[in-house]
Amino acid sequence: MSTQQQTDLRTNWTRDEVTALFDMPFNDLLFAAQTAHRRYFDPNEIQQSELLSIKTGGCPEDCGYCSQSAKFETGLKASKLMDVEKVLEEARKAKARGATRYCMGAAWRSPKDRDLDAVCAMVEGVKDMGMEACVTLGMLDAMQAKRLREAGLDYYNHNIDTGREYYTDIITTRTFDDRIDTLAHVRDAGIHVCSGGIIGMGEQQKDRADMLMELANLPEHPESVPINALMKVGGTPLGEVDDLDPLDFVRTIAVAKIMMPASMVRLSAGRENMSDELQALCFLAGANSIFVGDKLLTTDNPGETHDKALLARLGMKPMAAHSAAPAVQKPATVHAAE
């Protein structure tokens, strides 16, 4: 790793430093983010994941944005954990559509040990297809993380959602430190950490700064940082929150990339409501991962045809599976023609 790269990967950011990044003129901010991005990644490659809800609804948590909470009347019907073979059938379809990472989500506060038997079988099946495997199952203890790693899990997603101070305005049924503890168990087990947050929940810029500071100041940067735009769901406490300025979303992507330049920053939920031009700005700001497919867990996503057309217009190509693992990631060679 070069001296410049070692300088990049800081875990001691201050609030004043992060605030100063958010306050940069927009063009300067995007230039800085794209420059940082090019030190680690090919700027014209995009990592494509597909997400499946393997157990939907009935969650006992009260996350104010979530359609799957049992505490809110959203019209979503709870379901049991899917059969392993059905999940693998969907994974095969996802691979055929071009996905290189398959993500499986279950609406649990935390998984029961008996549930992990089935989930581990799903992970092993996805890995046998040559794809990266990711799951999001709620809180984990150290032994559960170890079991998932032994099954071959590549990534575990557990978002911190927002900054520490604003967190209790959104969720009361688990603490911010509960989330940090799960990330530690995942990291200690040798699984790549996927953790980010949601923008547009009524938070202020300082809350976005706090969220990114928490992530960047972990012992190691998360290898994957999903930035979600709130998908407002009727019946949830955030169903009527004011819309976010789209340029504030792009700023958050750019600041995340500057602070965590070797991490893949995923343009995650909310793309269904974004123009092609806004998505292009996010890619310019350093986002290099998206979910593909018509559906996320319970909300809509741009379809395969639209995504392929957009990426073709931008001259972007899919990233191969396992090619962006940060442990082996080398800075991309960038030619003047780019």
C-alpha cells in the first residue's frame, strides 16, 4: 500500500473535519471524491448485487422507516423463512441477470440458532454458484458470526442508520451500541462488514456527518457502505417526512467516499425515485455498487432493462465477483482517456 493510501485510510476523523467536507463547494467536493475513488477503483466499473427477502415482516423492532415492523400498520403480511432450495433458485436467476453478489435479508431482531442452519445452507449454495454471499439478519453474537463465517459468508450487512444523537428519534427497541457490537462480532469473525445508513429521515446535516464519522472511525472501515435514500412507507412514523434535497444526498455519497476511499459505496434504496442524472452524479461522487432487480426487500427498484441502459449510456461495466475485496484491492490504473 502506498504512502498516499495509508494516509487515506484514517480512523480518527473529527466532527469539524467532516463538517468542513460537507460545506465544500459542490464541484470541489465531487472532484475530491472522484480523485479519492480513482486511487482504489476503476471509475467505470460497478458492482452489482441482488437482494431477496428470505423472511418478511413481523419484526418486533420499531425502526421508524420500516414497513416490516410488527408495530406499524403498513399492510405488509408477515411470512416464514423461505425454503433453502427456493432461495437458491432465486439466486440462480439473479446470477443469470448479472448479479455477482447475492444478499439475503430476514426481518428478525436477531436470528435463533435453529434459523442459522437454513441460512448457512443458503450461504453455501450461493457460494457454490461462484457469487459472493451477503446476509442481513439483525443482531448477532460472536458464535453466530463465527458460524456464518464457517459457512463461507463474505459480507454481513448491519446498518447504523443515522448518527448517534439522532438515533433515538428513529429507533427505541435497540441501542446504537447494540449495532456497533454486532459489527465488532462480524469483523472479529473475519467477515467483511457492510454498514451504512439512511438519508432523508428528517435528520440534519450534522447527523449525516455523525453517521459517517462513526463508520469511518471504526477500527477498520466497512468494506461496503450502503447509502440509502428513505423510501417513505404509509403507516410508518416517517411516512410523511419532508423530501430530501437530492444534492444533499450526492454530498453524503461524496463525503463517504473521501472518508472511506477504499470502501465500496453502494447507491442503495431509493434509486426507483432518482433520475438518471442524479444517479450519474452519485457515480461521479464515488458510488460504485448498486442493487439490481425489480425489488429490494419490500420496496421497488429500477428494472434490469433500465439499469443496463443507464450503465451503457455512462460507459460503465459490471465488476466481477470477488474482484473488489479490500484486503487485496489495488489502486486502479487510470488512463488519460478516462
